[in-house]
Amino acid sequence: MSSQPTQTAQEKLPGFENLPARVIHTIDLAALNEKYRLRMVPVAESIDFLRCLFYGRQGVGKTYLAASSGQVPEMAPILLLQTDKGTMSIASFPNVSVQTITNVAELRRIVTMVKDPTNPFKTVVVDDLLEFYNMLMVGRLKEEGMKPGHDPNVPQMQDWLNVTFLTRALLRAFKDLPVNLIVTTTAQFATDEQLQVINRLPAMPGKMAWEVGKWFDVVGYLTTGGSQQKITRTLQVQPYRNTEAKDRTGKLGANIAEPTMQIIYDAAFRGRPPVQAQVDEETIRANVDAALSTEPKESL
């Protein structure tokens, strides 16, 4: 193994711009793989699919953004999974097939289908994750409600633990599929006694709101701004202003202006920097106020 310092430019995450020049080590991975029967590859070759989580208040365009992957040749056709019929906003999109899911058995059959080498889909969209969690809880309560002493309308601690465990298992299964994965959910806002926002994060019960992002390469908080005459959209992918967000690609910047999956794909795999939006505090406050003024979704 040899190493030498190099001045080759490298992608750096915001906040890590002052890293020193990288050192390149030459390793014979093929020989190591053959000797130890492993499958090691350079990290650049391990990046094969996009795995994104988009969240925001209702009506900001999360489903529309996810479905725009149907216009990206490398991501189409796509399979959109939903728990109820809410695809009117994407009716004009090409290359989108829809499956309404009613139980966990159907989700498992979807996983089996996508694993099949003959699977035609390049992208799976789960829209939205909180509703899938609620669907799993309803199924759990129906099963447990048949047992003596269990109220089918009131989840017990074991029900929450069971459904959370099942949701994590399904997320892992979908993350490991040989396709792109896009998941949407609504946003929730943790506030203090003066209703000042402490954190913006995906709407999931309990600790899952804080941990759900770990299964994704990109976590984006989608907001709207502008005016009634011209609405603008921004996708925040860096964790600032107490907002859960991340970008493992290191190529998306902080705030993508008018995001589409073509823009995100081109940045991640072709190195084309997306146009950045200038986000002002008034726009951020307006999005939070709009979300707090609506009835929050409750997990059963």
C-alpha cells in the first residue's frame, strides 16, 4: 500500500471547507476480496441509488417532488405506494404506477416483487410514512382487540413498541432494495411554552421522529414562499435553524431553489450544482405558523 498527498479537489460538506488536502492510498481490493472472500469496493462505486426523505407541512408539494422522478430517465418508471387515494396532483406525470396499501402483507409482497431481477421499476415512493405507521397500528389493534382485556381503540405500550419495530424493519427492507427510494411525511414542530419553535422534524411518533433520517442519504425540509401570484419552493438539506436535514452526497448545497428530482439526481451523480435559494426568516416563520394553525395529524 502506498500513499501520497494530492491537491486534487474534493467535495466538502458545508462547514468542513477547511479540511487539508486529502491523502490517497492505493489498495489492491481485488486481491483482498479474493483472499478473504469479501466484496469491498471504492466508496464512489458504492453509491448506486438515491434514498431520500422529504417532509413539510401539508400542501407544499412533497408528493409532486417525489413523483417528478418519473421524468428522470435513470429513475423511471416509478411505483408510488399510498394508503389512501391522494394522487390528483400528479395525474399528469408519466411513468408513475400507484398501489394502495391496506396491510403489511401487501408491503412484504411489494418488497419481494422489487427484489425480483425482472422488476421493471427503478424507484419506489412511499407517500406518506406517518400514514403507513397509522395503517400498521390499525392492523395491530384489530388483531389485539380480539384478545380479552384489550381495548381495540386504545393502543397499549406493547402496541407502540410492536408497530415501531415493524416500521423500522420495513424501512430497512425498502432501503436495501436495488432501486431508488423516496419517502415523504408531514412535518412536526416542537415548541416551548411561548410557542417558539425548538425543532422542525419529520412527523413520526416518539423517538422515530429523531431517528428516521438515518435510513436516508438526503433528508429535505420542503417549504413554500413567494406570493399568491408566484409561489416558490425551497428544499433545505443542511441541519441549521433547528431543522432536521442532511445531504450525504455533499453536492446539494444548503437550500435548493425550485427542487425537482432531475435537479437532485444531476447534482448527486453528475456534479451539477443546483441553484440555491435565499431563505429569509419571514418565509420560515410563515411556514411554521401555517403548520401550527392546522389540526396536527395524530398517530393512533
